[in-house]
Amino acid sequence: MTLAVRAMTQLAGWPDLVEVRPSCGTGRALRSAQSEIVHFHSDQDVDLHLTARAMQRFEGHLKDATAIRMVPGSRWVTIRLEVNTDIELMLTLASLALQAHQTWPVADDMPSAGCNDHRGTALPREHLSGG
């Protein structure tokens, strides 16, 4: 069983998430009543939709996580699942994303241009900080 399948199985059991066809058309997705939350694109790549507020609040932590890739201007973060701790990170961020979408919904906080799967290569954190 791949790490993505294990993560998808865990998230699919969460009562506030249901499986849907991803808006990007690739892979599998889970959504809440408010928004798509996570897209599983491959055995290793997962896109997670955060609100603008959550992105701002946790930007430093996101940039410091080696499993996280960000695309400038996107409200989706890409998580590369390579080890078990990456699943734990993804589950934590999924919980934060779900809470953010439920607690602080913002009308214009829709994902811009879809998830990162069709936006080109996500940038490693060192490129975001200019390093």
C-alpha cells in the first residue's frame, strides 16, 4: 500500500469529508461542505487547499517543511509523501484546512486557477525565499 493510499484511507474516514471527482480531473479528491480540501494526484503527490488566512498564518512553517512545495499565487500546497512523517504532516494540514474552511469561510477565497497539478512545477522552499 502506497503512502498516498494510506493517507487517503485515513482521510476518507473523517466525517466532514466526502470523496468527489477532483475539479482538475486528475486523481481522487476529498471535499468538505465548503470546498475541495485535498487532491491525490499520484502515489506521492498530494495537493491541499488552504485558505488565504491559513497560508499567511502558517507561511513560515510551510516554507520550512521539506515535504512541502508551494506555487506562488496558489492557495494549494503540494505535499510529497516519501516517509511516514509526511503522512502525519499532511493529516495535520488537512485538519487545519478543514477547520479554516469551516471557521473562517471567505467568499472570494476560492482556489485560484485550480490545484497545483496543472499549474506547472511547484517550487521548493529555497526558491520561494530567494535562496
